[in-house]
Amino acid sequence: MPGKYFIGDVVKMKKQHPCGNDEWEITRTGADFKIKCLKCGRIVMLPRSKFEKSVKKVLKSNASIENQEG
């Protein structure tokens, strides 16, 4: 489903990062996703399939902002 995740969204992942946080900000979308840990700032790249399986829920969405601009 294209357009489900947007740059700037904050998502909760199923597993915690070693720093103890499970909230991440999406900084890149496409075939690969780049996400940034909101606690320690670590940046991780994941293939779309793995990212979508790992997301538990979207905490903050920028969908309305993206739709207004595009």
C-alpha cells in the first residue's frame, strides 16, 4: 500500500533498540526505509518488507502535511 508511511512520521517498533527506546522517526521512504532512534540518534536502514513487519503502530503521522504539499 503506497503512501502509508511518510517522512517525519514517528513509529513504535515491535522490538526495542539496545538503548531501550522503541520510538523511531522516518527520515527516508522508498524501497528502503531510513529511521532514526529518538533517544540516542542512531540511524538504521531497513528494506521495506522488514520495516513494515517490524512496525507496531504509527504514533505521529505527517500524512495531512504531505497531502497538502503534494
